[in-house]
Amino acid sequence: MTVFWVSYGVLWLVLGVQGFAFLEVIRQIGLLRKQIGPYQGAALVPTKIDMGDPLPELTAITAEDQRTASWSDYIGAPVAMVLFLSTHCLTCRDIAEGAGPLAREVGDEASIVAVVEGEREEVLAFARETGLPANLVAIDEAGVTAKGLGIEWSPAALSIREHDTLGTAALVNDIYQVDSFLSEELARRSADLAGSTA
């Protein structure tokens, strides 16, 4: 009978060691994801958007004064990045926290717009909690704008070219991917301008 209890104890000891080893593997994967995350590019989804088509109407209200919004309220630069976020998405929250600083960094070179899906009060609270400037936020309660564009995932980013032309859609997981995507769009525009003057 003693052999039974010893083997039973050894079995639980082995199981405990394997459990801790499994948790360590998961922790290492998390650390690896955190380290390489900022260097991964956005997952482009070019077939979802008809590139070159005119930008459809924005179906939203402004966060600043809750009036009917239009793209011209947000897009002042030739290149814009539209972020499609949701109030119930943790990744969206992380991206929203970085959108204000990114908008300040790019200045007049590009416009950043956050089209946030959710009830008006939820979106306003979301913007306040994440530090997302109200002048960047369009409240689209039912997500009509994203659905109309064929964007059915969140968070997503959409590049806008020459103020009103659809660019490329992408699935984004953090603000670094948004920054990288925006940098690629700005570089593409610079190359197009340089090519047109040559």
C-alpha cells in the first residue's frame, strides 16, 4: 500500500511540474509577442475595399458637439488614417490611447480619425478614459460606416488618399501597426509626388 501512495505522490509531483512548465511556456509566448508586436506590420486586406473609389458618406455624429458628422470635419490632410474601433474591444482601447499622441506627432502631414462604434454615452466615456481627443472621434452607434465599406472586424484601419479616395484596409493590433501603416501611406504619397515631378 505504501508503494501506491508513493507512486500517487510522484504522479502529482510530475503533474505539478508539467503544469508550471506549461505556464512558463505561455508566459514566454506572451513576452515574445510583446517584444515583436510593435515590429509586425498591419495585416492588409486589400480585396475588401475598392481602392481608388470615392469615400462613401460618413454615418456618424461628432463627439465634440453631437451634430451630424462629415469626413471634412476630420480629414484636412491629403493622407488620412481612419481607425474603426469599438467600445467593447480591449485592443481598441489600447489603440485609442495611442491615437492622440500619433495625431500630434504627424501634425498636418496626415489626419487621424477614430470612428467608434457604440452608444453615444459609452463612446464619450471611452474617449475620456483613453485620452482620445474628441476632435478625432466620430460616433457611429450601429457601425454603419464600417459595414458599408465591408469592414466587419475591429480594430481596423483604412487609409484615405487625396482627401476622399479609398486606400487600403488593414487589421491592426496595436498603435505601432497603425503608425507603420500610416508611414507606408505617407511614403507612397511622397514617392508618387516625386514620380509626378520627374
